[in-house]
Amino acid sequence: MSTSETGLQFTEGVANGEVRYDLEDFIRASGIPPLEAHEMFTKYGPYKSDLDPLIKARAEQHMDLMK
């Protein structure tokens, strides 16, 4: 696959709302331990639309446990 094809596929993905994290960005954005973040990233994929709700749910669950 050429670089231009790769760029086109990424651009199409962004246009369709499928913004991706790279693993390092996900680890920083999630604020969770790197090993756990890596497992989530591997299991659910790189898409923000899949990962962001999981991060939010995890944070809410953590806050419930703190009460």
C-alpha cells in the first residue's frame, strides 16, 4: 500500500468520525496505568468512539468505589 493510499484511508476515517488514538496518546489521555491502557487498546481498538466511553465508565466506577 502506498503512502498516499494510507493517507487517504486515514482521511476518510476522520471524515466518518473515526478518529484514532495511537497507543501513547491513549495512555496519556486515559490517565490509567499503562498496562491496563494497553490491554483496553488491544481489546477494543484504536478508535476514540470506542475507547472514550470506556474511559468515562471506568472513571465513574472508580468514583463510585471512592464513596
